[in-house]
Amino acid sequence: MRDFLSTFKNRIRRLRLRNMPLRYQLMLLFLLFAIVPSVGLGLLVNWTVERVVERQVEGHTMQLIGKVNEALNSKMENLQNMTYLIAFDPEVDAFMDDKMPPNDGAGIQPMTMDANAETEQNRLYGIKQTLQGFTTLYPEIAGIVLVNGNGDYISNEMYPRDEQSLIQESWYQTASANPGIFMVLGQPKERNLTTHVRYKDDEIVSVARSITDEASGRVRGVIMIDLKLRSVSQAARNVTLGKSGYVMVTDAEGQSVYKPEHPLIEHIPTDWFPSGERGTFTAETESGALLFMYQSSTFTGWRTVGVFPTRESISEVRQIQFYVVSFVFVVCLFGLSASLWFSRSIAQPIFRLMSYMRRAETGNLRAGRWSDRADEIGMLGNSYNRMLAQIRQLISLNELRERQKRDAEMRSLQEHIKPHFLYNTLDTIHWMARKEGAEDVSGMVSALSRLFRIGLSKGQDYIPLHSEIEHMTSYLQIQQTRYRDRLQYTLNIPEELRDLFVLKLLLQPLVENAIYHGIKGRRGPGHIRVEARLEHNRLLLIVQDDGAGMSKERLAEMQHLLEAPLASLEASSPGITGKSYGMLNVQARIRLSFGDEYGIVLESDEGEGTSVTVIHPLMRELPPTQQVNNEERQEESEWKNS
């Protein structure tokens, strides 16, 4: 029993892919890579085609629905404009104010004739002619009626069915409840109005607008217009969606304003429509599964709905699915035969390469022998030989660089002796000058010593802000010795900012520019102000002078140079960088260290002075590669105390 279990386990291990010979692994992998991507591609194409077809159908249908909606809105806007034109007519205005005789059965009620009766009758006839002109100009209008606040009316085509006052009609009440607003009433229901042509209620669509008094807001009357439904159907009748789809128009309650003669659905419930002015939904009806796409009009409140069976889009998808399945079958058949040949042609050279690599692992970097194959396998063998040659070359080069590195380190240690010798020499001169009573010479040597010490900074690229201020102050002390009373300066450096780290040698070049190109160029004494502050989590260093300033042309030239400081420095043109080398150097170092979002902002007015703002990142500690060791900090502290 144990022997059987052991044999079974061994066979199971051999069936594992990683334990199979490479030839069989390649065969299985080729088949796997041929079948799985093909099946995945088929599923992806099937899913993509369905989405694409849906998007195309939806986009095309929405475009058609939008055009129908625009056509309906255009018709309603024309009717709205027509109500404005009618209301602006002076004779209509007089009728609404009850300054004309009321209508009889054909439009005029009998009244006592006075001296102006004939004139009033002529005005009434003029109004009817105006209304007749609109119906003649727009044949889709079935009729127009004007009703004032007393229930009197004027119309060219319409009249009441009985003697009940028209102001009690629902359409009049609706228009009166919305003063001055154009209302689309839809198809009339049990209305006390008819026309000479006697249109049915389902053959017309009514709109109305109340006329109000501008001063008091009182409703003076209502203008109602009946629109023939065929003008609405003209916009949607010729629109077809697929083979049997169509476009229908419903009102806000879902009642059909227009639908074709044989619709797939008679009435669309309002609760079927999702929220929003446009959308898509499907529903099961007596005619089968239907796809609905709708777009609402904010002007009329109507919905233009596209209706078509879902099976029309499914048939196109199935045709594409057939081609995909055929493609997958062909790919699998080809992959089976190709895997046999590929596995045999690849496995043998790989075995040879594996033996050469094992030999290289032992330290034998001798090149291997390959056949004359020019395919990828042959190129792999040649590349392997070249790789071994490069490894041998790199080993030799690495040994050479290690020797050169050790030599450079020795020279660097020797060079560090020179700054210490310079510090000690300047310190000796400083104490000798003080001993002899030459305080000016002593102060100048001391400032020069600090200038050198902080400028070198033991090879560090970043120093504390207080060290940078000390370096700049040393330079200003030297310059004050030279210029005497012509140079004054002020420092405004908050204590909480003094321990921040900044890029070395930022302020001294800017102060030097301020002296030589600002203070020196003005008449009388000058003043330099140096300030530091935080703004938007960035450190701002400002050097401001009241010197000669710059002309607009020179300022524009400098701002242009500061946009590309490296290119300006590489140009090395004395005419361009002779007066701005220090500022360009600072700008280039900031940009290289922190990026283009930091750097110098230059402002200047000719005759008033110059302001240079350095935008520097907020650094509360040094980068790991720039941290100063404890011995160097102790040495710096001892130097300050001395």
C-alpha cells in the first residue's frame, strides 16, 4: 500500500507544470496562450460590440430626438412671439381694457350705438383682420381667441358652444394663475369652444398666455392659440429608428400628444421615466421588450420619446459573435500545430544556453559555441557571448575606477588642509591688528575670515539661514569700510526662521548687485533692506535697495534671462551676463536644486530702487546626504566663540 501511494505521489509531481520537460511546457503554454487570449478576446469583443452598438444607437437616436425637440420648441417659440405681437397691438390693448364694444354671436354683443360706435366697430374689425393675418401667415394655426377680464372675446375662427362665460374655462384659469407666462396646455378636454372647421380635441394642441397690467400686475385677459396637431406630427412622422422604431411625443403626464397609427405601445406610464431631462430605459410590454430613449423640453414640458424593439440591436450583435467564434476556432487549430514545432525549435538551444550559464556561474567567462542560426535564438547566443565580454571589461574597468576613487579621496583630504590654513592665517592677522590697535584692519580681516569660512562651509551645499545672514553681513561690513556713510543696511530676520536651512551663497550675490548697480549709481547715501518671511509654506528672502533701479527695457531683459538661467550662463556673453552673472548663478542653482517653481522674482522702478525676492522651499532639516557631522558643528561653534 505504501509503495502504491509513493508511486502515485511521484506521478503527481511529474504532472506538475514546473516539473515537466521544457518541450512539453512550451506546448502547453503555447496552447494556453493561443486559446485563453482568443476566448478572452471573443468575450471582450462581444462586450465591446454590445456597448458600442448601444452607444451608437443611443447617440443616433438622441440626435434625432433632439432635432424633433428643437423643431417643436421652434414652433412653440413662434407661437409665444405671436402672443407678444398680438398683445402689443393698440386695438387689442384697448379691448383688454374694455374700451371697445363686446362681441355678438359672431364676435359682437348688441349695445346702444353712440357717435363712436362705427369707429369702435372698425377697430374690432381691425383686430379680427390682424388675427386673420396670423392664421393666413401660419396655416398650422387652427384658431386664435382673445378674452378680456369681463369674459368678452374676439376670434376669427372660434366661438363658444353655449353662453357660459369663457373666464370660467380651465384654460383661462390656468393662464391667469401664471401671469405673463407662456403655457403649453396640450390637447383640450371638454372645452366650451369650437371652430367653424370643428376640429376634434385630439387634432389640436392649445397654448395660452395671460396679459397683465405692468403697473399693478393684474391679469387683463388671455390669448389662446390652437395649433393643428399635424404640424407637431410633421416633425416626428418622418423619423424612423431602425426597422420598426418610431418617435412619439407625450406631455408631462405621459399622455400621447403624437404617436403613429400603429404604435408598439399606446400609453407610457409616467413612473417609467427616470429622473432627469433625458435618459434611457427598457420595459416589457405586450409587444415584447422595448427600448425607450427620451428627452424633455424645458420650454414645453413635453417628452420626445424614441421607441424600438431591443431585438433589432441584438441581431447585429449575434452576427458579430458568429465571426468571433469562427476566429477563435481557427486560432486554436493553428496554435495546436504551431506549438509542436515551436517547442522543438526553442527547447534545444535553451538547454545549450543553460549549460553555458552554469559554466559562467563557476567563474568561467569563456564564450560559448553556437550554430549559424540567424533567428532570435542565434542572436541570443551571440548576445550572450558579447555579454560575457562586457562583463570581463566591466570587471577591469571597475577595478580601475576603485583605484582612481581612492586616489581622489586622498587628494580631497589633502585639499581640506588648505581652508584650515587660510582660517588660521586670517585669525593670526586679526589678532596682530588688534594688538597694534588697527581696529579697522582687524574688523575687515575678521569679516573676510567669516566670509571665506561660511562660503566654503566644509563642502556643504546647504547651511542654516543664520549662517547665510552672517556671510552676507560680513560682506556688508567690508563694503561699509569702503563706502563709509554712503551705505546703510537693515536686517529683518525673525528668530523662528534663523534655524531653517537654505542653499548656500544666495544673499551675498544679490547684495553685491544692489551695491554696485543700485546704491553706487545713485546720488547720496543708500540703504539696503534684507527681510525673511514665510508665505504659503515657502521661505521668502527679500533684498531691497533704494538705488538707481532699472529701466523697463533692462528689467524686461533681466526677466527674460532669469527664465532660462542655464542657457544665459552658457552663452557667456559679456553684454548679456556681465551685470547679472551673480543673479543668474543664484537662479540657476535654485532651479537645479528645487525645480522651476522656485527662484528669483525681480521688480524695479527706474530712479526708485530694485527689489529681488528669492522663493525658497521650507527646509527645517538637512537632506541625509548633506548633514553635517558633530565634529564639524563643534569646530564651527569654537570658531564663532573665538
